Amino acid sequence: MKNTILFRQLLDYETNTYTYIIADADTLEAVIIDPVYEMADRDEKLIKELWLTVKYFLDTHVHADHITGSSELKERLGTGQIWVGEQNKGISHNDLFLKDGEILTVWNIHIKVLETAGHTGWCVSYVIDDMVFTGDLIFVRGSGRTDFQSGSNQKMFYNVRERIFTLPNSTKIYPGHDYNGNMSSTVGEEKLYNPRLKEANNYEDFETIMKNLKLPYPKKLEASLPANMKCGHRCG
Ligand SMILES: [Fe+2]
């Protein structure tokens, strides 16, 4: 029997970050992916209005551009566990560590953890049914940056090609950010049209593009990294 999934895509318009709430529509058990600290009021209100019980707070990586809302929401809601990638050494205030290939369950919803480093040294993507939540690995017609936090062009290229592009073409991609008004894409679309990672590009093409990005330093990096190493615990 197919699950009935409740799905919400939420935007923090200050940092262009997407937060996702996915819940089993019958039992109202939920998972929240990449909550933003400043948006905790919005998220708490929505979760309560929909009568959801959050089982997991999942971040795709240690963010450099915003502080995670995981600890704040966990404290306010009084339920759930914070899980982070097992290779995020030195992190605290999480409940458990995620392993590559692990499957978390929210009632009948299966959340498969894929290790997809590249944007940082340890990032994960989450596969739920025909959706993949890619964090800052691949965006709609773009990708995350690779120039700090042990980012790696090689790992990004490998993980997009071998771990995301091997999913069915119809798989919907839900990114961690978008700066151009897009909300989602599909694996098939990105294989054709992603200017950095499309199948027509080889690794050298990708590396040349990434080396020439000349991106500004993230505004909130100094505040975000130490706070996110504590899962956003008491950072307000
Ligand atoms: Fe990021």
C-alpha cells in the first residue's frame, strides 16, 4: 500500500534556505529537514496546527550560512531526536549519528541516508519515495560551493554522478537552497540542463567552472559554524 505523505516546502527568504516537513498523513508522525533557527516560530506554529509529532530533526550538513533550528524546535516541541552525519567530528547536542545506507522510518515512510560529501566534508542526502533531498550538493541548475569546510570538487562530481544521477530520472530533487525562484527539479532534468553537473560535462569542465566562481565569503559563517557544531543549541 502506498503511503499518504504530507509534504511542505518552506522558505527562509533571508538565506534562501528550504526547510522540508514530511509526515505520514495517517499517523501524523513527521520528519523535518534543515530547519532554520530564525524560522522556529513559523515551524513550531505549523507543526502544532497540523498536529504533527516530529520524530527526527535532520540536517543535511553543518551549514555555514545559517544556524540550524533543530535544537530550538526540539526544545520547544519536547519530542524527537536530532541525527547528524557520523563523520561530523566534534559535534554535540545531537542524539545519534547517521550512517551511509541507513534507513530511518517515520511510520511507513522510509528515509534512506546517502553519504554525499562535496559541498562539505560530510554531507548527506535523504531519499524518500520518489524524492531526494540533496542539501547543498546539487541545486536546480546549480550546485553548492566547495571552497571551504573540506569541500571537494571530486567528491561533489562523484556523488552527483554515482549517487544522485543513478536514481530514476523521474526522482524529484529538492535542494537546500535556491536563489533564482526554483523549488524543485528532477534527476532527468538536471542530467540534461545543470550547467555544472550535466552529463555532457566531464570532470575537467566541472572543475573549471567551480574554480572560476569567485564567490563572496558567507556573511554568517563566523556565527553559524560554531552554533551548528552544537546543533544550534541555545544560540539565541
Ligand atoms: Fe551549506
